Amino acid sequence: MSADPFLTLLASAPQGACRPHPRHLLNPAQWAALPEALAATKDAALLALWAEPGLVHAAFLHETEAQILLASAPAEGGAYAALSPVRPGAQKFERAIRDLWGLTATGGTDARPWLDHGTWALSAPMAARPAVHDGVRKVPEFLPVDGEDLHVIPVGPVHAGIIEPGHFRFTAQGETVARLEARLGYTHKGTLSLMLGKSPRAAARLACRISGDSAVAHSLAFAQAAEAALGAAPPPRAAALRGIAAELERIANHISDFGAVVNDASFAPIPARCMLLRETLLRAHQAAFGHRLMFDLVVPGGVALDLAAGAPGAIHKALDGLMAELPALLAAYENFASLTDRVVGTGAVGTALVARFAAGGFVGRSAGRGFDARRVPGYAPYADLDVQVPLRHEGDVDARLRIRLAEIEESVRLVRALLAALPDGPIAAPLPTGAGEGVALVEGFRGDIFAWLRLDEGGLIRGAFQRDPSWLQWPLLEAAIQDNIVADFPLCNKSFNCSYSGADL
């Protein structure tokens, strides 16, 4: 038996038939012992925390063993032991569980509503017996800040640009930010509720739209969870096309973000070129897969469309143009002191904090956490591609931008390799009908996306949860801006580029 108390605790519980990672069925006493076991190990990174009526579920990544571990327990009396005191990333999940399923995290670090702003027709709409909402809209509670000469700057939820709504509450002393608190949940879409009772094929359209800039990645996570639940696998050509689409999505978002961050430093030439490069890429997406953002391309069982005639040439041409221009863009970025002064050292997040929240993607890699779901646990078509993961340790705006640029180059290499070795054959496989439970972890451009599905005997969705990388990154943005000036918030915010929609299920 392992000396790791967390692994020991899970090993003491029976396993459920979840694929490809069994779910450990803890009783309430064992779940109550889970926080202490987690406190005794640094290896168990929290991936997600969610619920069903009367049940609470958690997913962890054991980083030493390189395996995903699942745990569940009944929420007796509508309550369960909180994990947030030992895994701070659990806080947002616990608040969402209270809002959606009506289950309370006993001993949690924050019991305030998060998604429920008092405007829903029902309280705890995903509980076994939702209650009619009392219709009272409570004044939002924000965390207190102590100090002299403090003032509050409220921003949003309506913003100047055409972006999703989110409220930012700055408490500042002069120009220096003492605390930032983000409030989300303004466009609650009811995605999880809408999935219930649908087939995986029908619900895939909902997963695709969890965060529109990550349509491929979210669709892929959902599809892999559905395939795992049913014991199915996509054909080799479909897996390769999924990889091509996922890497193209990553490239387009990274070059867009690079330009957007520089734009917030008021250096216009770079963002103008980045927007043109992104547009060229999106047109290649349209030529290849019939949609600029590749909506509804990845479906359970494979992909909905094969590459169009001439598509490889269009993709290569777009990538050639991008790679030809990247050196000049990087030189311009590095050679203007007024620009580098705004980004170097700004909005830094420490390695220890990133590890505590298990933040992935460029946020994690810029501060020393090199986790990438394409490598661990890994999935097709990446097994033979030796994905290279760039790593830095500064954790500031500059590091997050440089990670993006390095990832662009690696993704271009991967797309070219996948196109060169694209196998023949079908692009989808039929899905069996039946009960099952499956999980998946895939790498989007922001980081790792977790998906879980439970299907009933008729093959319809009985339970679902999907976690965008932003769930574990929003708290780090709040930490990054502390002790920076208010004027640097746009730089910090865009360098994180967390998804408002991805957190609003």
C-alpha cells in the first residue's frame, strides 16, 4: 500500500465503473477524511469538483503517479466536507455546487453565491427538487479590505468592447491595487441542465459553445468523455483531423492574444499585423472545415467533416505567412523600451501559487508548471508526436506572451506533421447505445479542459460536467494585479484572457 495518505484513502474505497479512470466510492466518513489526506500530500492537484442530486464528485491529477483519480460520496443532509481549506481552487466549484445543486460545503472558505445572482426562476435548478426562487435580489457581497485612503473602482459588467459581461471590483490606494475581485455569472446559459436527457450527439452542440474561442477543445473533451463512457474510439483519420483542428485553434488564439496584449500597451503596429494573421488563419479554417471557428466539427465518434479539397494547401499557406512574420513581430516587441517596460515584471504570479491552484496552460507554464494534457495522460493523435512544452518561471505578462509565441511554433510543427502523415479511412465511427460513465482531460489553448458524462440505459445523458481552464485561473488574475497600478489591469487581464462564458454553466 502506498505511503501517500491520499492514495491510501482512495484505495480503501470500492470502485465504480467509470472509464478510463475508475471512480472511488467514498462513504461520508471517508470523504470527511479527504481534506486531511490532501493536506498531507502536494501531489494531488484538484482538477474539478461537481455534483449530482445528493452526490458530490471530485477529480484529481496525481502528478507523481501521472494518473487521474476520481472520488465521490453521498452528501448527507445536503452537505459535504469542503476541500477549499486545503485546495483553494475548490472554492469556485463549491460555490457553483451550492448554486446549481443546493449542496453545502461544510467548512468552506467562501459561502457566497457565485452563479446565482438572484434572477433565476428556481433556486438550485439541478437539485432533485428545485425550489421556486424567492425573487429577492441581494446586494452582492465583496471581500473587505483594511487600510487607509482606500477607494473602490467598479468596472463592468458592461464593457466598452464587444465582450462577455463580468464585473471587476478594484480597491485601490491611489493608483496601486490593494485587492481585485471578479464577479461572473451574468449570462447563465444553463448548459449542464440543457444536456440532461439528450444523446451525446445532440448535446455536443452545447459543449462546443461553452466557450466559443475554444469550440474545438471543448467539443473534443466532451466527445472523449462520451466515447469513454460507451467504450468507443474514433477512427485514426478522425483523431488526426481533431489534432489538426485543435492546434489550428491554439495558433489563432495565441496570435490574437499576443496582439491584444500589446494593443493594451498602446503599441498599434503589432496588433494590426496580428489581426491580419489571425484573419488569414480563420479563412484557412473556413476553407478546411467549413467554419471559421470550426464549430460542430468534433462530434462523439469522430468528426463531422473531412478536409475539403485543397485544404492542406490553404493551411500550409496561412502557416507559412505566420511563421515568416513572427520574427519581425518579436523584434518589434523586444526593441521598444516603452513597450517592454509595461510588460516585464507586471502582473507576476509566483510558482507556488500557480501550483496550489493547479493552473494550466500558458498561465501555469509561465510560472514553472509544465503540465500538458497532450502528454499526461495523453490521447490520440499526440502519442508519437513528442509534444514539446515551453516553460518559464517569471510568471509575468511578458512570460505569458513568450509562452504563447513558443506554443505557436510548436503547434505549427504539429499541424504540419499531422497533415504529412494523415491516414486514409473513415472520419467517424458509430456509437453504441447503453449506459456508461466516462471522463476526459484534453488540452485547449488556455490549458486543460475536464469533462465528465454519465449515460443511462437508453444512452441519454443523466449527469454532466465540463470545466474550462479559467475556473482555476480567475483567482490567479486577482492575485496578479495586487500591488500593480490600475492602468496595468488591461495588460494583466488580457495576458490571462480567462473565459467569462467558460465559467458560466
